[in-house]
Amino acid sequence: MNRTTRFSLIALLACGSACSESEDPCGVRDSQTGYAEHAPFDARARVRRVDCGFQSSVNDLSVGADGSVWLRRGEFEDRGEESFFAPPLKRLTHVGSDGALLRELELPDYVVRHVVHPSGELTVFGWEKQEDVAVIQVRRLRPDGSVVAERRFTQDLSTEQRLDFVAKADGSVTRTTVAEAERRAVVLLARADGEETVFLWALNGIRIGRLDATLATRWLSPVTPSVSLKVNTWEEMTAVGAPWVGWGLDVDALGRTHVATPLTGYQRRAYVEVFGREPTGAKERAFLLSSFSPTGEFLSARAVAAQTPQEIVGLVVRDGAFALGASERAAVGGRAETPDLYFASGRLDGPVRDDVVRTLDVDRDDEPTSFFACGQGRYCFAGHTAFEPQKTGSAWSEGKGFLLAVDARGEQQGVYFLAGPRDTRVAAASEGPEGSVVFAFITNEAPDLARVRNHLKNNETWVGRLDGP
């Protein structure tokens, strides 16, 4: 079977309950028929294991209209002393809404994003290594991995149309021309909107685009310039509001596209130079919420105050209201500065003074990986908490995964922890059917280089569903 036109279907061989994991690395996984309670994890969630490997990781997950999950992940096979000399295997694992393992497809090495459509078909960005790094391969696939459509996506713009800037330590910005050898295309985010795909793309600035079901480009619109920061020290970086990274993307029920991007002083200056307009709202360090019509026309740009967040992890826009989640660096409860959570919400057409901006605290150190809607007027953070990346004492204590639900004011509505004898973290999460949460988590020896056994310990990847939290 040609690898460039189809996935290779991996056989999923069932093993009876008498098989031990030592005899069959897939024994635990294949002995499960679906989601179930599993000690030591809190019984409110139903979970199932999906890996067979010596070590595994999770890149992303997408939830289909039928509640099934497509999980993009990697795993090392146990090859004894040679385990880490072979590259990890790339998998796309399909788990049914009841937790049944439906299929598993082999991925090539350069897939960077995937989304699933109501039809069950998938759009996949990236495939194999490209000599031209300004090109991204895109494929539309059936659930069995066969190809519906494929294309090479790039952007041929004149030098004058490119939106690249350089910022200095004093915050000044200068428009620049990036050498052809240094230009690189990156798909930052993607999401399905019906049978079409909306994606955030970085090349010659950051742009938002839409592909139809045949992968033809419906439209492509500029969001903000790309600004590289030339500084020499951490002090210079923090003085201009960095680091402040990440992106958010959502499409509302009316087909309007909304994008969240960082907005520091130097990024604001580049934005004004390109577009000739100031975003409404906060004048200081902020996140920029840009909105576009169903046909790609610019609608509005709004700045919401964000004095100390470090990374955007998600954006939700519903019924004219927005909510955004990010990681935060804040002193909470008299403790030292530690990673925590940032939450902002408001109405797109409402006054900026009514926006909610606050810091949230789950436990000792909170590191979010996802932010998404989880019911009417409810939003969820997912990630890793109760760990200690300290310079003294143990290099890293075992932490636990968390799912935190808040309302539109950021008030806690519920929290769920995944704790076990080893370090456990929620790697990705999304809204499931009827306001449920579907999440992927990893339990593994904590990453402490002082512990030789860390390099010899198998980890586990699980998928779970929680009706809450």
C-alpha cells in the first residue's frame, strides 16, 4: 500500500484476560471493551487505556459528532536497551463514544494538526518532510485512512504584502524582509466547522483561512503581523511584556471566526502600522480578540487586559460572549510566583469595563493544557497540578491531572483530579456530548533526571469521559 496516499491499518489483535502485560504489551488495552471505572483513578470518570508501548505521548485529540475520539499520539516500542534509538511510532487512535477501540492508523512523521468532521472524515495538516518549508501538505481522509482529496498549501505574496517585523529591547519595531531560506510555514491551530476547516496559519504574518470539503481555499485573511523579538537578556524580554505566546480559535453558530493572539506594546505598534487602526479596549499588555465574517471580512479587534499571562490555551465564543483561558504567573496565597490560571470573559458587543479578568488557583502550581466549553455557560480548564519544579529538594514531585469547571464570571463550579502512585497529567481535553468532557491523560514516572529508573519505567496513555466536572 502506498504510504503517501493511504494510512497503513494496524491490526488490533485482542488478547484474552489470561494474557499478562509482560507477555503481551497490548494486554491491558485489549482486555478492555470500553470505558469503565479503573483504580486508582476517581470513579466519577470512565477511562480506558490506549497504548501498548514502552513510552507514549499525546499530541492532540478531536471529538466527532458521534462522540467518538480521534487521538493523535506517539509511542516507543519496548526494544530493551535499543528502545530509544528507534524513532517513536506515530498513531491516530479512534475510540468510540462508549470507549470501544475502533481502529488505529499509522501516521507519517510530519502530521501537525488533525480535525474530524460530522461525516466522520478527517482533515490532516502535514504529512511527510517537505523540501520547501513554505509548503504544508493537506489531506482529506475517510475513517479507514483512504484519501478523499489532497493538496499542497502555500502562499505566494509579494514582498510588500508580507507582514514581518523585528522588535528591539526598547519596544521599537521595524518592518523587515525574511530571507527565502528562513521562511517557514506553520499551521498554528485548526478546527472543523461542519464539513469545512478553519485554520490559523503563520507565514508572512499570521492569517486565518477556511478550506471547503474538497480542500479548496474559501478565503484567507490577515490577523496580525509576525514580530520577532531581538533581546539579549531575560530582563530585556520581561521589560517589553514577553514571554506571551499561544493562540485561540473558535467559530460561532453564525459562522463568524474568532482568533485570540498575544498583544504586547511592540506587537501593537506593528499592528497599527499594518492596519492603520487601534484595537478597542485595553491599552496595556493584552490579548487581541479578532473577529471575521463567514466570508473572511474583518469585523472587529478587541484588546482585553492581560498583565502577566504567559500562554493562551483556548478560546470559546458563543451567543456573542467570549471566554479565554491561559497560563498565568502569579503570587497566590502568599506563595512564591508559580504557574496558575488566567481567565477572561465578556461580550463582544459589550463595554470593556464589563470584562471579567481574573487569576484562578487549583492547587500548588497549575499548568493548563486545554480550555474549552463544557456545558451551557460553563468552561473547563484541563492540565497538570500539584507539582513542584523547584531548584531545591526533589527535582520534580509527582503531580496530578485536573479538570476545573467555571462559570462566565470565572467562579468555580466543580473540580476533578486524576491522582495515582505516579505523575499523572491531562495532556489534552475537549467538550464531549451533552456537556461531558473527553480527555487524554498520561501517568508516568516524574521527569527527574536524578532517578535512573525514570528512563526504564513504562508510562501509560488513557482516554476518559467525565459527565461534569
